[in-house]
Amino acid sequence: HLLDCKGSVKVSPSGALLNFTTGTCTDATVHSCELCGKGFRLQRMLNRHIKCHSQVKRHLCTFCGKGFNDTFDLKRHVRTHTGIRPYKCEVCNKAFTQRCSLESHLKKIHGVQQQYAYKQRRDKLYVCEDCGYTGPTQEDLYLHVSNVHPGSAFLKKTSKKLAAVLQNKLTLPHIRVATDK
């Protein structure tokens, strides 16, 4: 049994090992959902999946009212309303709402296979959900939002501790240490 980038169990018809963009997993332990039978290698992925069977949807879309059990799923859905597509193909400039959609596009359309070692993390992209701006760090995103969207919900949701740390970094003058020899 192998897992694809969404955590679903995949088996090759011949029983051969399959390579996915997130690497090959040969871990025999599979956690199965008792409600639908879907299998997951990681317990945390099963726990996340189980929420989809709940009738109580804690996170509501402010555009259409559709409910979600997970903030990640809500964020992905909201992008269908806002048109924000932060993951851009460097070959043809087509843009996607999710990284795995870009990686699938690269493989199917351009024949480009992403090479990631098993459990290797890809660089995180920090996305402004107000305008689609992307930055390499959380600090960069915070600076962008505070300058361009000062009334953004993102600033209200940012923890006070993180906001204080980032605000401190942004307001402290850069000190240069001169070394004379």
C-alpha cells in the first residue's frame, strides 16, 4: 500500500512500488476509517478525515454559507470565490489554488516530476487572502498586510504574541556592528 499526496491508499495493479510527488511510502501500518473504510498512513490524517463525516460544520464560508470542519478546507474553498491562485506554473503561467494541483499540472502537462525526498518539506508560501500576494516568510506577509490591508481580518486573527514579535522586528532600527582591524 502506498499513499498519494492527499493520504489515500494507492496500490499498483502489478503490486510494484509507485512514485508520487511526496515520495514513496512502504510503511505497512494503515489507519482505517470505521465509517467509510478509507485508509491513512498517519493517525493525524485519519483524525482529520473523520471530521468530514460530522454533520456539524464549525467553519462557514462568508461568501456562500457552505460549512467545513477544517480551516484548511475552508481556505481552499474561499479561493474559489476570491479567485486567489498563489501557485503559478513557471512554464506556462497557469495558476492554481493548491500546491498539489500545480504539481499534478507540471507532471501531466509539462512532464516535470517534482523530486522530493521522503518526508521532505517543500518551502511554505505565505499568502495574503485579501489580494493574492505571496511572501517567503510570515514576517513578510504580516508586513504586507499591515501596510496594504490595515483593516484585514488576518491582523485581528494574528496572535498578540506573534504580532508583538513581528512588530518589534519591524520597528527596531537595524544595528550594524563595525569591525575595524
